[in-house]
Amino acid sequence: MISNRYAQANNKYTEDGLDTTVPTSFIAYLDADNHYGHAMSQPLPTGKFRFLSEHDIDNLDILNVADDNPTGYIVEIDLEYLPELYELHNYYPLAPESVLITRDMLCYHRMQNLSRTDTF
């Protein structure tokens, strides 16, 4: 799901009605995919795990491995995510991370709304 923090429609069905000074607009939420359900229905690996040799890695073209290939791969990559892309991808980050959030990373608004039970 990609969502914005705020959206306002302008049409005759809204509470405020139609503002004729601006274009008519509508808001729609469409659940048009099912990534989680699809992923959960795929077969899982059950054995014969091994690390690839340096020779195997050098000759692996991961982009051309067929989706139904009997051999699957788990890859780890180093990625540089440029700071100038942060705002552009604010609502849908292309490379989310698993990080521990610390108090010094919180914005002023969040710090004002911390409860005594919030832990870090």
C-alpha cells in the first residue's frame, strides 16, 4: 500500500461538497495486489543448503534465474541509498531497513507524545 499522510477530495459526495474553484477529485483505495498471500503460498526450501563458491558467485546471473527454478538463492547486497531520494520515496521506501530506533532519532512531535511505557 502506498499512502499519503493527508488527502482531501473535492466532489459532490464529500461532507464539504464541491468547491467549483478547484478541479473535482476523488479518493479511492484499491487493494489490487496480494503480495503477502502470494508469498505465503510459495514453496519453502527444505534442505540441501550451501554457500556458493567464489567461482559460482562470479558466474551467477541472478536476474536471469527463472521463478520456477528448482534452485533458489538468498542474496545479501550492499546498497547505497542516496539522501536526495529520501523525500521522493518518503511514503514508499525502496530499501527499508531493520534498525533499532533510539530516542535521539525521534522527531520533536514524537518526543512530546512519549508515554512512560514507551521503551527503546
